[in-house]
Amino acid sequence: MRRSKKIIWVSSTPVFLPGQKNKNYFREGWVQGIFNEIALRNDIEMTVVSPVEWKEEIKKYAESDIYYRDFHTTVYTTQYEKATEEELYSIFHEIDPDIIHLWGTERMYCLAVVNAAERLGMTNRIVVNIQGLISVFSRYFNLGIPEKYQSGWSIPEFWCRTSLKKQEQEFEKRGDFEIQALEKVHYVIGRSDWDEICVKQINSKIQYFFCNEILRPSFYESEKWDVERCERHSIFISQGLTSYKGMHMLLQAMPWIKEEFPDAVIYSTGEVGRNRYTSHPVRNSYENFLFYLIKKYQLDDSVYFLGYLDEKQMRERFLKSHVYVNTSSIENESNALSEAKILGVPSVAAYEGGVINRISHGEDGFLYPFHEPNILAEYVCRIFRDDHLAIAISENARESASQINDKRINSEKLMEIYHIILKS
């Protein structure tokens, strides 16, 4: 009998099959989605390796025939940690995997994964899944944000000696680790023209595989969006409190929108004043900029922050919304946009990064130039004012998303990629 192939997934957060006692993390839904489809195949033996902070205890256990291992790192460090590399070296040496699937390149430990594998002669067993290229994102981190908000420290940022500008510089430093990792690997998985072009400009010898993502289960099982049941003139944006997600551009579009639709409102995920710098509810610099715009455009009763939403809460918020907007200054390929489309929520997105592969302008959504909030406003208003257009966009979005995010096709494609690497 042929032995099962040993696959290691290195993921920033562990993933668990439905029904397991551990609670799934509500972010990185694309990782969870494809994990659900392939984790229990008879021809693979899956180990999930995830980082924990140094103060945390290392856990090693099995659940539902899936093996789990932790390793230590400082999650947001801009310094290389040799000790992280040593722990990963020990794990890889013990397991002797056939494939190491590294999800993302945004953190220091990703270079440690590559270096540990290189020392064991396993570089040709690594495949890197591009989630977002932080070395490129750093160029757009503060796009459209005034200098005084980039450089000025808010109270929580002052305590931690940071600022938006310093966070941009941290992205650049972490991007150096990303570039070093990509310069060493042979195989990359992506899902947009943008990420293929960017990684090949770093390393022209990379063999690039195209594989779309699988969304979270409830988005396939859901009822579809219905214009008659949505909250009229409501706009949904996800991760609005992250600077490069561009909520400041949506706020600048609102005067044009409210001129025609005075009752228009914005809903965003996130909780103002809660951030990783302090447990105290104090706004950071970007939040201060957002609230400056809210006051300037008299939007105090038109913007609502919903906190952190789990999978089902996100789905319900999508279905309630009249339109979903993606205003990111840069994006590999928005998972939230894919979730909106598969539900049929009419969407408007900035023409940036890999998003251009996800919307056929005027057919299953609208694209607009990031720096032109007036154009964003017009496309939102077109959906608000024309139900026939909204329904047509909705139906086309569901059809295209059902093909792009097909569970069977995408899981088979990933297994095909694994087989190609194994043969090599």
C-alpha cells in the first residue's frame, strides 16, 4: 500500500474541521474553506503548524486525524528570530514532510520557514500561497491620508511609540523578509494577475500556480440577496479601521451620495478605540482621521461600527446591505468581495491590485479609480436608484462567483498542484 503523503500547512492561525472541539478563528476564511475539503483525504496526512507568542506554552496534539503543532515567534516583529527557525527546523526534521504549504508571506516567521527547510534540503518541497504582498502593500499603506495623521501619535500610539508612518515602515521591514523568502522558493500559488506579476518581478524563476479560494461554508448554503429585503441605501464596508482598506475615501464620497439619498448609511466591521496597542478604548490616528471626516461631512448619524463579526454575522450583514464597497488602496484579491458576490450583493470596488480579476465592470459589479470618490459615489447611487440594475448585477455576481469559488474545482486544483510538486 502506498503511504499517505505528509503535508504540513504553516498557517498564521490554526484551522479546525467542523465539529471539532476547538473553535474556528473567524479570519483567514479562505484557508479554512479549502482545509474543510481536503484535510481528511485518504492520500494525505495533514499537520497544521501555527505560531504562538514566546510566553505561550507549546501544544502538540491530534484531533480528527489532523495533527497540530505550535512554534514560538514574535508575531509582529521586524527582527529576524533565529530561535523561531530552530523550532521549525526541529518540526520539519521530525515530520519529514513531502510538501510544506506556507500560507502567506507577511510575517518574519515565513522567512524562518524557508530557511529551516533550506537547511534540511527541502526548499523544493515548499509552496507559498500568496495572501497579500506586504512588500508592495507598504507603498500604499497611507495613501490619501494627510501627513499630520501619518506622523502624529495618538495617546495609545504614543504609549507604544508608534504611528501610521512607523507602521508603514514596519511593513517595509517585514517586506524585506518576504522578498528574501520568495527569492529562495520554487513554487507559488496565487489567484490574480497582480500577485503573479509581483512575485515574478521578485523571482523570475518561480513556477506560479493559479488556484482560486474556497469560501466559508455558510456562504454556499445561504439564501441569496434580495433587493426587497435589504436595508435600503445602506453601504457595507469590511475592516474599515485599517488604513489601506480606504474607508476615508468612502466617507469623502458620502456628500455626493447623500445629496441624492439623504438616508444613506455606512456599516463597518471593527470597534473604534480597541486596538493592539492598548486595552483602553482610545482612538488611534487613523480613527481620529475618520472621525474628522465624519464631523466634516456631518455623518455622525450615518456611520456605524459593528465590532468583530463571526462568519454568520458577516453573512447576515451582507444580506441586509444594499451595496458592498471595497475601497482598498491595494488588494491582492478581496475575500470579502468574493463573499459579497456569491451572496449576490451588488458591489463597487476600487480598481486596484488583483480586484481587477474579480469584477467585470458593469456586469457583475462596478470598478472605480481609488482617488476619485465622486466616481465611487455615482456607482453606489446607480445601484440605489435602479432596482433592475441591482438585480442584474446581483444575478451576474452569483453566477461568476459560483464558478470562481467552486469547492470541487478549487480543491482538485490544489491537489493537482501538490502532485506536480511531488513529481518534481
